[in-house]
Amino acid sequence: MKILLILASGDSDPLKNLDPFMPLIFPILASVAPEHNYTFIDLLKDNESALNYNKNYDLVGISYRISAKDKAYEIADRYRKNNIPVVLGGPQASTLPFEAIEHADAVVVGEGEKLWQIILNDLKNNNLKNFYVNSPVEFNSKSYSYYQIYDFPALKNIIEPKRDIIKKKYSFDVIYSSRGCPVDCSFCTVTKLFGKNIRLRDVDSVVEEIKTLRRKFYLVDDTIFGRPSCYDHYLELYQKMQKIKKKRFWTGQANLDAAADPKGRQVIDEAAKSGFSFASIGIETIDPENQASTGVDKKLGVSKQNMIDELKDNIFYIQKQGISISGWFTIGLENDTIKSCLKTIDFCIETNIFPVFSPIQVFEGTRLYEQLNNEGKLIDRKTNVTNIKHKHLSNQDLLYIMEIALKKGYSTKIIIKRTFYHWKLFIKLKRGHVDLVYRTMYAFIAQLRIKRIQAKELKRFKSRLKSN
């Protein structure tokens, strides 16, 4: 079959023309059923003119995040108008499947690789179901047709993703060694989609796949330091990665609580020696009450009594291993004020982490969304900076906080200061000239990239308010 795979992107997506990471889901699907003829279009990098609505495809598959929902629906509707069947998938389709089915012939709920061959077989036999579900929870189909697999995929005997379907160049290849997250934050859908239990790939399989990647890659695990139950997996992985002849320099999402655990610190040490250079860490808030109410306190490794000092200790431990950190913060949580948010910006500058400030957007399908919806606290996302009615912060207040975070957090002086701070830490490690250069480049270029993305976000929100 001729299959078109599309990663949708909205026109105002902050990652438009900036996303350096190769999308992984489509190469995974292509590896499951490699006998078909795949075309891939990434609308974060390609213009919409790359889509040919008149071409005779047998199937169009579209994956999308919430920022691209409307664009995904628009594209799907146009292909279906030409009698080309469309399958929608991705995190947003999984959390709002009954909305998605209004624009699709079939919707994938959950992980897709165990479902993909079944979908293609059903399409070939003119027996396509409305929903294809991979979840241990019984799916309420509301009289729609559906097919369900109740067990999450066991990550054994993994076929290497068919990356050759992607013709565009990305700065980073992408790979994974685990799925699932036990933290279960109230505002996040990861646990709902991938489960509370962490599923692990065979370490040797991951290492062999890394050998096929280029110099830079992104490990897409929910936390690359793992949790106490799987520290041994990551220790083995990073120790074996160090033995790969050509050293890679890589990045990923991490958690601070590993730095508060002796064995977690061993994982951090081995990760750094294997080439881990840059960590994106969702700190979310430095307010203890916000931490407790959202559940993020479980991933920070701090106590209420000495929270700020322990946060600083955890951050510094990671940095001194040669890893620079971007700290991701949510503004607009219940206890936030302008004063507390400005204090958070100062915290980022003091600790030399790269601040990323985002107004809270509560997504449908999360516990927090259900709670706030029941309490009547939700407002229209399309006409406001956030979709939560806040007791202290107005739209203009949120824009002011974002503007200060951008100006103070990414002034030329601060970028140079932070880069020099990291360079001094890196040079003490004495890991060689190449290691020093790569890590320093990571620290410098990451700041410029984040600054650009944050500036685009600020401009987008200002434009939204101006148009309304």
C-alpha cells in the first residue's frame, strides 16, 4: 500500500522550524510493516504545500499534539473528502478519541506498534474499526466499533526503527530504552497513556541501536536517570555505552530526585561519562504547596523543611558531572503570584539553569482538568494565555512574567556568564578536549535555542490577546 504519514504542526507552533529531534513513532510503525511504500511529511519542517491532497494514497496517518489539533483535523477532513481513509493518533487523539473520530476513519488510542499491522490488515479487508486501543483499562466505545489489546507492549525483541523513511535532516536522532512513568502528575497524560510500571528494553539491544546513530541523539525515556526500581538498568546501559568506540553526546529528560539518592547519583555519574550533556528537567514550581497539590514533589528529591537548599544541592550535583540543565516551570498554578514567579526567575539565575517558563495549559484527559472543570475554574484557551481562571494573575500578569523571564534569563550577559560557569565545571572533569568542546557548545547553543523558542511563545500569546 501507499501510505502517507504526517506529523501535524499548527502555524503558531513554537517549535516550527526549530525542532531538532527526529520523530520516532513513524519509523517504528514502518518497521512493524516494512513491506509498504511510506512517505513522511513533518509539518514542523515542511510547508503545508508539501501535502498533495489529490495523490492516490491507500491510507493517511496523522500524529499530533494539542498545539496542532485544529490543523490535524483540517488536513484529515481534506483527505477524507477525496475518499482517502485517515487514521489519527498521538497523545491528543488518545486523550480525546471521540472528538478525533469526527475527523477520521479510525483513531489509535495508546501505543500504536502492536496495533499497526492489525489496522493495515483490516483496511485491506474493508473491515476498518473506528478505534484501535492499547490499554489495560476497558475502552467504552459508546457503540462505535473497536479493537483492543489489553497489555502494553513488552519491550523485548525490538525491531530497529526504519529511519530511512525520513529524508529530512535533524540535529538529533531519537531512541528509547524504557516507557512508563510511576510519578503520575495531575497535569500530565504520560502515566495514563504508557502506564505506571516502567517497561525496559534489553540493554544490549539499545546499545547496538546507538551504534547506528549519528554523533548526537536524544534518549526519549520519561526520565533518563530512571527510578529506584530500575537504577540497575540505567547503570548497565550507561556503562556499556561508554565502551562504544565512537563516543556520542546526547540529551534527554531527567529528574532531580536521583541526585538525592546514592545509587541515583551513580546513575548520573555513569550517564555523564557516556556522553550525557544536557538535561531537560520539569521542576514546575518552587512553591511547596504547588508541589504537593500537583504531585511534582515526588520527582524533586526534597523535603518541605529545606526545599530550596536541597533543590540547589541536587541541581549542582548534576551540573558538576558535566551536565547543563534547562529548568521547566509552569506559571499560573494555584499559589502563584507575580512576586513568587519573579523569585523563581532569580532562583534560575542563581543556580545557572536555563529557565523555560510556560503558562499552565490544563489538558483534557488529565485529573487536573477534570477537577478544575468540575470546580468551574476553566476558561477559553483560544482567547486567554492560560485556560485556568486564576485568583491572582491576569493575562497581562502572565505575559509580564514571561517577558521578565526572557529579558533577565537570556540577556547576553547572563548567557555568557552561564556558559563560562559551565565551562569551568567541565574543564575540572579532565575528560579531554573533544568532551569539553561538545559540552560547552551544548550549553551555549541550548540557551540561544531556548531564548528563541520563548520569544516566539511570548509573541504568540501577545498576538492572541491583541486579536481578541
